[in-house]
Amino acid sequence: MLERALQSVGQSVTAAVGTLASIAGLVVVVGVSAHALTWVLTRRRTARWVWSYWNTLGSALLLAGLVILGYGWLVFGLQTNPGSVLVGLGLLLLSAGLWMLIPV
């Protein structure tokens, strides 16, 4: 009985450590990619390019978001993991494109 209880606790600890390692890995990936994107966008030439093609870039983001959203919704469905991830990514791109096109 004690052996079974120890095995159960050991499995729970192993699952918790795996989950924490996955979360830490995601935090590192997001941090590194955000740092790299910030470095690219703050360079003078890149900032000038983004500013001169602002409406084109906003339209491209809006269209890409709409296509990804439709693809995730119609092909995979909202109840599946890939479908909901694609719909979420599509909504992010769609909203970024709208914010670039609509003057505030």
C-alpha cells in the first residue's frame, strides 16, 4: 500500500516537473524571439522601411490573419487543438493589421 502511494506521488512529481520545464522553455522562446524582433525593428533602416510601407504591411497582416483564421476554422474546426491555435493566430494577425490601417 505504501509502495503504491509512493509510486503515485513520484508520478505526480514527474508530471509537475515536466509541465514546469515546458513552461520555462516557452518563456525562454518567447523572450528570445521578442528580443530578436525588437532588435530587428529598432534598426534605423528597418524602421524606415516599415514606416514607408505601413499601409501595405497592415493590409498584408489583415489578409494573412483572415486566411489563417478561415483555414483553421473550416479545415480543422474550432474544437481541435490545431484549429483553435490557427484561429487564435489569425485573430492576432487580423487585429494587428486593423490597428495599422485604422487611424486612431
